[in-house]
Amino acid sequence: DTAVSQTPKYLVTQMGNDKSIKCEQNLGHDTMYWYKQDSKKFLKIMFSYNNKELIINETVPNRFSPKSPDKAHLNLHINSLELGDSAVYFCASSKEGGRVSYEQYFGPGTRLTVT
Amino acid sequence: RKEVEQDPGPFNVPEGATVAFNCTYSNSASQSFFWYRQDCRKEPKLLMSVYSSGNEDGRFTAQLNRASQYISLLIRDSKLSDSATYLCVVNIGHNYGQNFVFGPGTRLSVLP
């Protein structure tokens, strides 16, 4: 069974469109994340949710809106896509242990290409 | 200064070589440390956590120096399958728990 799954795996779309990426984890984790990995392979956090509540929102354009319908899901909706949004988007999850730090489990990534 | 910095690489080494990667972090309040591995066009996966006293897992040894804010990863007897990008990850913490910051990665190619 896949621990963290994302759909779609590939997404090719035109500038100006609106698209969503879905993420689900079956690990029972409390915290879920969205990361963006650009062409230089630098992995940067975008959002973090703990028990459906937003706890980290890095400097991300407000065209990006995460939605967490329940603890196991964290979806990413992107409005008015731009060329610079082309990247690989990774979803991840981890247990939440307060001062104890747990490893993150990553989904397979969604390769977004904006033309 | 970036929050997490790593050797720029790439490292090209022959099979059987020993290779060491270095990582420095800027936030002295950082709570925990990890090495992740990312294969080409794949997701990052945990290689090992890094403990204050240093720790070993088979051919891999991780060290942490909190005073110098420095982390290292040593790979002994390199295998072809070790070829990947190695990511240094620091949890700088947050009011509600965890905030993982990834280094830019160091690419390793082990050559036959």
C-alpha cells in the first residue's frame, strides 16, 4: 500500500488555467506538507498543516491555496497558473511529536509543466 | 547566509571509495537533523537521523557538531547504488512543532 499518494503524477497545462493536486496519506500522521522543487532541485516548503489547521505558510503567492478536508488529505489548488509555477510538487507527512522530531514521508511528486 | 548549506558537488568517486559530505546550518535553535537521499526523478527518502553523539548505520556514519553548527555524512565502501543526491535536513522548529529546512543537496555518482 502506498503511504503517501499524489494525483496526478504529471500535469501539463496552459498559463492562466486553474488546477488542483491531491494528496492522501494512510499513515495516521498528524502533519502534512507541500513542497516545491524547482529546476535547480532546491526543495522548499510551501505549507504545513497540523490536524487540518494551517501552521506554516511560507512566502507563497496567494494563487496557491491548500485545503485540508480531513487529517489524511491535503490538496493544493493553484489559480491563474504562470510559467514560473513549473516544478515538481511534493506532498509529505509526519507524526507530530511536539519537541520530538519525526521523519517525513514523501509522496511520489507531481511534475507540473505550464506552457 | 542560507539556512542550510552543503558541499556543492558533484562528487564522482570509484566503487569502494569513502566519501564525506558536509553541511552547515545557521539557526542555533535547530532541534533535529537528518540526511535524506533523493534518486533522480524520485521523492526524497530518509537515510538516517543524526544524533548528538553521532550514529552509524552499516556503511553510513553521521556526525553532529552543535557548537560549530555542522553535520557530516560519511559513506564507506561506496556502491553503485549509492549514486543519488544527498540532502541535509534541519528541523528549525515552529510554535506548533516542526519546520524542516532542506539543504540544496550534494550529488554523488559512484563509478564502476
